[in-house]
Amino acid sequence: MAARDERLLAYATDRQAEYLEHYWREGSIRKAASSLGIHFNAVQKGIKAVRAKATLQGYNPEHNLARPVPEPLRLRGTSMLFKRGEDQPVLEWHKTTVDQAMLAQTIERYVSSFLEAAPVPVIPAPAVDLDTDVIPWFQIGDGHVGMLAHADEVGHNFDLKIAERELVTAMHRLIDRAPSCERCVIQDMGDLTHYQDFTAKSESGHDFDYDSRYPKMIDTAARIMRSIVDKALSKFKFVDVIVNQGNHSRSNDVWMRVFLRHVYHSNDRLHVLDNSSVFIPYRMGNVFVLCHHSDKCKPDRLAHVMATDFAKDWGEATYRYIDIGHIHHKMQSKEHPGVTVESWNQIAPGDKYAHDGGWRSRACLTCVLRSKTYGEKGRITISAEEVKDIIDKAMPGAEALKRRAVYSV
């Protein structure tokens, strides 16, 4: 009989636990495989996978790892100091990091369980005649909720409170100004949040200027999306929500999709599209739209992806659009016949990194009116200056007249 280690079961799937039980009872992998009626490679790989997962969590007693780290952390490295001739370490150091995949799964499990019994908001459908051909697309460029900026450094202030106030005001006004249609699309182009976990770093490890704490940012982002979706449901009969995966907010974008689906799970007027893939297709009559943040796949490659991965819809559609975020300014590409690639502006200002690097763009949000029959038919835009005037109850144009301090003699 093989030595039994019950603690390994904590890192095993149900099937892998079965492999372990047979292995411990039979005393060898080949005998365990024979008793299970499967090839011994399957048992061997399954047990290796369990031990590898346990090691990443800090448990491998054969190599003096006996202090597991909690999820969603994983072991990044370890150092041990041994006395000469002894097998047990005198001192040891364990370095950990956040496992992003595990963090996303943890958040998804938490949101799912927390919202199972949550009350569902009751929002009556509009009782007016609705246009069934035009679908307004409300494009939320990179929101960067959680970013911190100081006026003395970059010419403007920005924090959680400002982000929520300005984004909600802008989206509510855009929704009010849109025509009464049967359906609309709320599209978060990605990076609604400025960072995606407690480290407040980018996926590549860069530090961010961030406001407050991760839980407060999450609470603010969830409240913003609830406010926008509730407003849209009061204006349109059906609301489709697209949350693109952004490089600043990838795990948050996964839980935002789960959050919205569970909050509105009994409201058949709201549909949240699956964002498991970074490419999200949307078909509306003669129009085909591909949605992507564009940090993973650059604009000049997206037309090839669209035509290859969605060949049938590409061929059937007369009007084709690719919506992207990430670059923070308006850009149109006509390099590929038959499709327009366009990035959408954000209302959030630039942070110190963008300011010092010289990146400048107009801060605004856009609602693009797309007809199922004829493609794009118009646009409604609201600028950051107008939003600030609305919030301040100032005369129109007051914000635009302001200027940064200039030393004059």
C-alpha cells in the first residue's frame, strides 16, 4: 500500500481524488489503473497534476514545503537555509503572487453565491411606440475608474467620486437624448476599472496611480453599471450589454458579466453577452459588428480575424464594423475593404503617465445609431466639458473657457 497523504485531496478534482484513492490502496500506479480499467498514463498524469497544483499552493512535504498559501495566492518562489549535514531548513522565505485565473474564479463563485437570493429590480418597459430598425450603441470608452490624477501635475483632478459622477451623468444624458428604440446596446470597451486586483499593477507589472482600495473601486464600478443599465431599461424594451476584456481590468470584466447576469437573472429584457472570448460578435440584420478591446489583437489584424472566424456572418452582412477601445482616441481605418475599424473615446482624463508621455485626445462619449437595414445613420456625442457644466450647473461653455495656469509677465 502506498503512503497516504490526505492533504493532497484538497487539490484534486473528483476524478483525481479517485485516482489517488486507488493508488494508495493498490500501492502502484499500474495497479491503480488496472483496478480502474483505464490506461496507467491517465492515472499518472492525474496524480502529477494534483501534486503540481499542491506545489504551486506551497504544499510539497517531500521538498520541505508544508505551509500552503491561501487562494487566490500561489507560490512564486521559496528560499531555504540549511545547516550543513541537516535535512530540515533553519530559515525559509516564501514569496507569493496573485493567481489571476484563480482570482477570477474566486470572484465568480462569490458573486454567484451572493446574488442567488438577491432581490431583482423591477423596471417597467417603456410604453411608447418604438423604432424596431435602429439600435443605439452607447460606447463607453475606457473608463479607468480607480485612477488618480492631480490638477497641479496634469491639469485636472480625477478619483473614484469624480469618475462615478461624470460617467453616470454622461451616460444618463446620452440615453435621454437617444431616439425611442426597441433595443439598445451598452458597450463597455474594456478597462472600466483602472486595475484588476490588490496589487494595483498592470498585467505586465507596471505600477498605477490609483485612488483608495480595490474593494472600494469594485463597489463603485458595480454601482456605475447598475445605474447605467437601470436607466437603459427604463428607456428601451431590450438592452444588450457587452463587457470587453481590457488589459487593465480583465478579471474585473469577467465578474462584471457574472454580476449583471445574476442581478438581472429574472429580467428577460436584459441580455449580457458572453465575454469568455476577447472577440465578441454581434449580428443585427444587414449589420455585423465585432467587439474587441484591441490590446491583444491590433487594429490591422482584426479584419482578418472577423472574416476568418465569422465567415458566414461576414459574407451575409452588407455593413461591417469593428469597435475597439484601448488607444483612447478616435481612429478610423479604411485599409480593409468592406469593414470600418473604429476606436471610441473615453470621458476619463489621462493619468500622469499619459500626460507626461504627450498623449492627448478629446474626452467624450458617443452613441452611434445603427440601422439593421442601412448601417450607421447618425451619432450623438457628449463631451467631458459639457458633463462638467451639467454637474456644476454652470453656463454652457464655462468649462471650455477655463485654462491651465500660465506664468505671465
